[in-house]
Amino acid sequence: MSAPRTVTVHNLDHGPTTVPEPTRCRGHDDGAPQYPADVIHTGPPLSLATPSWRGPAKWLHAVVDAAPHSARERDMVVVELGGGSYRYSPEGLRELADDLTAQLHEVRAFADTLAAPRAAEVPDR
């Protein structure tokens, strides 16, 4: 087993502070955090895109943020969706996935309303 990873973060009130770093950490926000509670470990991203005639259209981007010294938020997933940025707990992210699944069923039903009249059309000869 390898030694635990650490990172030294320079914060404004305590200077260099060495903290444990999760293995999923891919970096830290730019700039010095003011307090140790402001240290955020950023994990790997998840980006979802849909094909379009202009190329892939990104519609969801998510990343795990871990704030191990924060009294309020510890591990959260930040999701960029519809031009906004939202924070979710693991349970909240599952609820979002359920909501998106239900809405995608609505998209499929909407497509079916277009397909029915087309199927009834008689092709030109």
C-alpha cells in the first residue's frame, strides 16, 4: 500500500498548509483559499453531449468537489445544466438522474406524436 497523498495549499490566513489529498483529486481552484475550510479537491469530470448537425452539443457537465475541512459542504457534485451551476449530494444526484430519465421519456413520447402522422402519409409515386 502506498503512502497517503498530501498537498500543500497556500491559504491567506495560515500560509502553507498540508492536507490529505483524495486519489480522485485532479487539481484545485486557482488562487489561494482564504481559510483551510475553503480548500476544494476537484475530481474527474463527467460531460454528456448529444449529436447534432453542428457537432456534439454539450448539455451536462459534472465534477466531484471535496471540501474536507468545510463545516457545511464536504463531498458534493457540481452540475452545470441549462446555463446554471448546481450542487448535489449523492442522494440529490440520484434524484436528478430519476428526473432526467422521466423527462427523456417525455421527449420520446413527443417524438412519437410526430411519427404517427408521418406513418399515415401515403408516399408520392
